[in-house]
Amino acid sequence: MTILEVKNLKKVYTTRFGSASVQALSNISFSVEKGEYVAIMGESGSGKTTLLNILAALDRPTSGEVLLDGRALSAISEREISAFRRDNLGFVFQDFNLLDTFSIRDNIFLPLVLAKTPYKEMEQRLEPIAAKLGIADILNKYPYEVSGGQKQRAAIARALITRPRLILADEPTGALDSRATDSLLRLFEDINESGQTILMVTHSVKAASHAGRVLFLRDGEVFHQLYRAGASFDAMYQKISDALAMVLAGEVGAAESERTGGGAA
């Protein structure tokens, strides 16, 4: 079942007085199936951040369309868009985006509070998530009292508690040390294996090696992709490293993508 469809997406930014324009996305098309774990990679300026902002309904494309569960994001009014994001999308950011004046529990509860969810239901939702993520003992602490890895687990709990259709993760390991990174990536795998769909933007080959599919962006386009196809972590790591080097050198394209598991959907 296709949960996300990206069709011929193009984004052009124009300077204030229209004297110059920058094409951030050229013609991006791909789809994500329910339960997939997809990583997006590319050098700085390849369009990753622009794409993520459009998928998160934080920005509008110049042309093309994004559909979540068959619903076009462009058809959602500005008045409805915040509620739509809250109900359908979970976000995990590099810098955690936790409020220091709120406890860990209240940070996790925030999207449910905004949705006017009864407190009893919030507690019922939180209990199994906190247990799974190993943060039950820090719920009454504040972000400045816990480690980076614990902050990121709290951010993941905040993303999961709304029961989103799709989790969008932006460099989720970028602010973590190697030990916390390894723990978080194992956690993402566990969450994905439970059926959660994840789309992650990352520069990290290690992080991408945990995904089932990797899309490589170059000059605002999906230039190449790899499927895990049962490969081990080490084999996937090597495949991504080799492909990334070729992508950056402009040596692979759609034909090679098809040989490694299929072209851009």
C-alpha cells in the first residue's frame, strides 16, 4: 500500500525583487510504501532540506504534487494544515526541539495537548512508548537534566505518541555521540519493524545503512537509489559508500538504479 507519493516535484526560489531564481528541486518523483524505512542522502545543496520541508507541508512546491494516503497536500487549507501535520506526521529533528521549561513528559504530551486529547488517554498512550524507548525513569526530568541520547528518545516518543502515518526524521543522529547513535539507529529499526513508516534525511552512511532503501539526490533530482534486498549491515554500508562516491562524481543514473533494485517510483 502506497502511503506517500511525490509526483514531478519542482521548487524554484526567486529573490525578493525577482532578479534571480534558484531551482532547488528539478523533477522529483518517488513513492513510499506503508511500513518502509527510506533514507535520503545527497551533498549540501542537493535539495534534501527543501524536499523535507515540502513533505512536512512547511513549504509549497512551485509545481508537482505530494499525496499522503492519496490526499494532496496542496488541497489542504492554511487553516487546516497545522492540524493535518499534527495528526498525520511525526517529526524527529537533529537538535531535538524540546522546550527546556517543560518536563520530558510534558514535551511528549505537547502535540496531544494541542489536539485537546484527554489526559487519561495521553497517559495510556505514553506508558508503552516510554517503556519501549527506555525513558520511563526520566519523564519528570527536564531536557537540560538528561543526555543527548535521552533527549532524542524523548523526541521520538513525541513523534510516536500521535500515532502518525509517517515519521520524518531530519539528521536524527547529527547531535549524538557514537554510542547514542548506535542505540538510536537500533531503536529506529525496532520502530520500523513494528510497522511504522519512516523517511529519514541524513549525511551519515551508518544511519542510511539501517534503512531498507536509499534515495540519492543530486542537483535537485533523484539521481540514484539502492534497495537493501536482504543485504547485511556491512554489505549495505559498502554499497552506499560506493554509490555515494559515484553519485557525487555523476557516474550513475537511472539505468544503474534499475540494476540495483528499481528506478525512482
